[in-house]
Amino acid sequence: MTGISVRGFAVASATAVTSVGAVVGVASGDEQGAAAESLEVVPASATLLSEIPAGTNAQLHTASLTQQAEVQSVAADAEARIAAQEAARIQAAEDATERRAAEEREAQERAEREAAEAAAAAAAAEAQSASASADYAVQSSYTVAEIQQMAREIVGADQFQCFSNIVDHESDWNYQATNPSSGAYGLMQALPGSKMASAGADWQTNPATQIRWGLNYMNDRYGSPCGAWDFWTVNNWY
């Protein structure tokens, strides 16, 4: 509650009394009335306003402004944090996309490179095998020793024993061996036998063509004749 000070009340009262006295003095012609005329009349309101304290309303207004500023500051901080998080999320997504694209390009390039290398190796091996088999004159029949000699020259000394082990079990070096049940044919018992045509049209009658096909098959599927033999010893087939 806004109060009025005692001094303010007293001044106001004195002013009021003085004013009344001056009026009375003028009316009666008293000398005191003339003296009263020289007195300054001070408005009570001026003293009262200067004495009124700021009060609770001013304090509440200041607190409200402070609270609003704090709320606005918190809201601004939250908006800035959300904006930073969103920017970081977008940047992370862009980085991930670029990284995936780079990995895909690298994988594709690696696959193409490996495919080209494999094709070159296969072509070289086929050319080498074709060259080796072309050196053998076509015969009406072949002995086991002749066929084994072909294999040594085509397969190579380091892989010949593994290759020989498989041929021993599959056909006993009979290049015309035929499985009556499945129809598998030749030294390698290819099934069907016609798949050996990829190594030469004379696959039915030329042991060198069969050896060349068998070597390519073992290299492609198992890495080498010895790899194929390792598989055979566990599974009894290759």
C-alpha cells in the first residue's frame, strides 16, 4: 500500500491552514493578512509525489522483464542447439552418402580389375594348354604312358601328382571311359562329357584336349589340381 509521509501531511496541512488564514486576513483588513499574502503556497501534490516510494508494482515489472529476457535467452539457445544438431545430421548424411559412393566405385573398379586379370590369366592358360596339346599328333589310340606324359607336360611337374591321383580314381587313365549310369565321360569323367568341347571339338578322341579341360576346371574351381585333390580326399568327388 502506497503511503504518505508525516512530513508531507504536515506540509499539506500547513499550506491549507495558511491559505485559509490569508483569506481571512484579507477579509478583515488585518496586518497579518497582508503578511500572509507574501507566503508561498506550496502544492501538496508536489511533496506527496516525491515522497511516494517505487513500490511493489515496479519490482514486479522489473522481475517480469528479467524473466522474459531469460526465457528469450533460453529459447534462443535451444533454437541454436537444434539448428546445430540439424546441420550436423545433414552433414553426416552427406558424408555417409559420399563414403558409400566412393566404396561402391572402389568395389566396382576392383571387381572389373579382378575380372580382367582372371580373363587374362584364363586366356594365357588356355593358350598355353592349346599350344601344348597342339604339339601332339592325332592318333587312333593312346597308351596310358603316352597320356600320362601329355599330362606331365600340360599340367606341370609341381601339380602332376595331384592331377594323376584324381585321374587314377576317376578313369584309370582311360580317355574313353564312360559311366553307364550317369554318362560321365573321359579322363576327368566330365558330366556331361560335352562340356569338354570348351577346350576343343575333339574332346571325345584327344586325351590332350581332355587334360587341358580338366586342368582349367581344377584351377577355376579349386585353385589348382592339388586343391582339387584335397577336396576329393574329403568328399570322394570334385
